[in-house]
Amino acid sequence: MTERHNATVSDHSEQLGYRLITGPDDADFCARVSGLLDQGYRLYGSPALAFNGERVIAAQALVLPNVAVPGPAEGSPR
């Protein structure tokens, strides 16, 4: 039997500096974004909406202020 795993906000205990939340444009999506706002994240840019032929899919980027962002990896172009 193959187990299917869908990642959600609660799957990540580590606070990341950037998150892109996607999913159907419904109350659950809004609750996920609201939960991250309650954790100190800020909206980053405008939401994006797309229609997949069946439903509207939303995307919203969020950033966590004051999180150290690592520099480029050694040997990568600057």
C-alpha cells in the first residue's frame, strides 16, 4: 500500500524565513495564511489565483521578519 502525504503548515516545526502557501481558495487556505500571520509572518506581495479547470487555486507568499538568510553557497555565482 502506498501512503500519500500532503504537507501542511503544521508539518513544519521550524520557522522558515519564506513560505509559499498554495491550495484551493477556501476557508482552509485562509485559515492557513491567518495562522502564519499569527506566528509573526507578513504577507509578501499579492496573492495569485489560477483556475485548474475545476476550482480556483490560490497562492500567497509570506516572510518572517528578522530571520537570518544564509548567503550563497560556496562556489555559486553571485
